[in-house]
Amino acid sequence: AQSVTQPDIHITVSEGASLELRCNYSYGATPYLFWYVQSPGQGLQLLLKYFSGDTLVQGIKGFEAEFKRSQSSFNLRKPSVHWSDAAEYFCAVGAGETSGSRLTFGEGTQLTVNP
Amino acid sequence: ETGVTQTPRHLVMGMTNKKSLKCEQHLGHNAMYWYKQSAKKPLELMFVYNFKEQTENNSVPSRFSPECPNSSHLFLHLHTLQPEDSALYLCASSQEHSGNTIYFGEGSWLTVV
């Protein structure tokens, strides 16, 4: 069975600082990987996804993530954080083209941005 | 605007009430989902519908009853709920066999009193 671990429950960074949110997955084959963001009181918005090809993927709002098979990781990065990035971030893993119903989500990382 | 619309956004109901949550997707997708998000818990998949047919029911209590009349609409009928059912209920949709990226609605906040 697939699983996702987000080791950091809560991260605080200063505005303008760089950000890296960690995600580790467990799955036997090549996974489909996603990052979603949830602002307070809102649903989840897709930031980016990895299916195949270039292991560095670009997403919306200046985010990027890198798939590292050897480390079973898909960490999310942003070079300079803005106050509006404060939200909860979820990593998810799927098992292939028919996997939409079987996305497994991590428990989320809450990001606080200090002025 | 994600193309998935949920109503109502907020609902307060008593334990003996009957209410429904509604979801509509405008993305032409053929799969729809209900997720439950409780405080300090991972997202829980409740139900999956593919082409209007229910394909997954993850041991959800019968007081939650889904209905999918067509590929664009999904309901979650609620009756005799418990306070522990208070949560954010998220509807989502995807196009099966096309990468399966799931798109979420903004959720319906349910409080059971």
C-alpha cells in the first residue's frame, strides 16, 4: 500500500526567505505525486504534479518540486516566500493512471510566514 | 474558481435533522469524490463515483448516503449525524485515465449540534 509522510507539522519562515517542505512517499512502482495548498476555510488547490519526465516540476505561485527516486522524496520549494503563502500544504501520492480514487494524502504541513 | 462548486458552504444541523450537501463540477470529468477533513487528521476518502456508478465506499456509516444522478452532480445526504461528524466535507472530481489529477471544491463546513 502507498503512504505519504510529511515530517514537519508546522514550519515558520520569514517573508522573503526560502522554503522547503518535505515529503516522503512509499510505493513500489513509479508514483504519481502531487502538492496541494489549502488556505483557511478553503478547499485544496493543486500547486503542481509529477507523472513522468523531468524530475523538477514547476507549479503555480512560484513553487517547484523535485522528484528523487533514490530518496523516495518529492520536496516542495520556493526561493522567496510571500506572506500570502501562509497556508497548509499537502503532499499526495497516486498509483498510476487509474489511481485518482486512490490518492493518499500526507497529514499536511502548516506554514506560518513572519513579516 | 476550480470548476467544482459546493453548497452550502456552512451548515449547522441537529442530530435528528436531515440535510444534503450538493456538489457540481463544470470540468467535464467522469469521476467524483467525497472526502472528509477533520481537525488533526489526514484527508479521508469517503466515496468514489465513476460514470455515476459508485466504485468505492470506504466503510462510511450509513448515516451518510451519497447520490450521483449524473456525471456533473454529486450529493451527500445526511441524517441522524453525531457531533463527531462535524468536519469539512470536500467534493472533488477528476478525469479517469487522463492523469487523474483531482480538483477540489471549496468544501462544506458541517457542524452537528
